[in-house]
Amino acid sequence: MAVVGIVPAAGSGERLGADGPNAFVVCAGKPLVEWSLEVLSEVCERVVVAVPPGVQLGADRVLGGAVRSESVRIALAAAPEAEIAVVHDAARPLLTRSLVERCVQAVRDGWDGAVAAAPMADTVKQAAPDGRVERTLDRSRLWSIQTPQVFRADVLRRALEVPAGVLAAATDDASLVEAAGGAVCVVESPPENLKVTRRVDLLLAETLLRDRAGC
Ligand code: C5P
């Protein structure tokens, strides 16, 4: 089955406070997105990246959309040969080959989707807008959801065919697949698979990537 990587990298990265888009901020010596591309290229036959305006386009570099899931839809449309789609945010540079392979294997085993996830370490409460706690959730069955998110490509294509408002409200692709009736499983990720959103994440990622690269 043709395994294709889909990397949304078109975000502006305002929360990071960098000059340019967050995926292209230099971290441990290279642009953030390059760390993920290196790992994905070991597992995927091809990797299509959704980039922000101003970045050179090409067959594997397409202009991203206004929201994340739109960027995923555009990049997936550029890979009609994909049978398994490995969606991974450029903002998670500490991806490991083993995590990608375990998610791909779960889809080969019959799941429509398999998502990297961390068991919830904190207690989770639901609160009203005024701060009043409404309830405490049972964390033993709660997972914090990350990327990679791997899908049967035909299932993901169908799930992404929704109105723009639904795409904009989706915080991950698996929720769209679930809403379309797809069966999705969680795959436990290593603790370092963090998302670079704020400056503190960038500093942590820099340390971990330098440690990994031995420099
Ligand atoms: O911050 P957010 O969760 O939206 O970003 C997750 C990933 O989605 C980042 O890698 C970012 O570059 C990407 N993104 C995108 N297109 C957008 C918004 C975010 O590719 N319009």
C-alpha cells in the first residue's frame, strides 16, 4: 500500500513569537519542519508539505489553506496515489520512526485511523466560563492526542469533504474521521513528542534534538 506523508506546515506561529512561520523557525541547527521530514522519508514513499505563502512551491510543496485541516486536504489532494496517509504537524519535530511505524501498522491491521497519544498525567476538570468546576473527569481513559495521525487515505479524503466551517472547527483530523463513522485507535507515544507552540517548547525541543543528534 502506498504510504504518503502529509505535513501541515502553513501556520503563522503567532504564539511562538518568531519572525516567520513556526515550521521554518530554526531549531537545533535546521528548520523545525526538516526534523519531521527526515523521519517521515524513512517510512513514506513521498511526503507532501503544505507551506505558507512566500515559501517556494513544487510537486511536494503546496500552498496551505486558511486553517489546519484545509492544509491537510490540499496536501492530500496532491497525492492521489496515497493509500495510507501519515499526517504529521511540522510543529512536532521530535517524531520517531518507531511511532510512525506503529501507527501505520495499526492501519494495516484494519483500523481506519491510528493516532499518537499520551496518557493523561494531570487530573482533568470541566469548568464553566466563570471558573466554577462542573465535574472531574475519569482520567484513566483520557488521552492527550498528538500527531502522527495515520489513516486509510480513502477514509480521510471522505472525512475532509465537509463544509469550511466544520473544517475550521476541527482541532485534529481524527475527529473528522470519527464523525464520519471511522474506527480510530490510540497509539501511545514517547514522552518527548511535544508540540512547539510557545517559546518554552522551542527551548525544550532544541535541548532534546541536540541530545538526540549528539551535538
Ligand atoms: O497551531 P496549530 O495546531 O494550528 O498548528 C498545527 C500544525 O498545523 C502546524 O504545523 C502548522 O504549521 C499547521 N497549520 C497549517 N495550516 C494552517 C494552520 C496551521 O498547515 N492554516
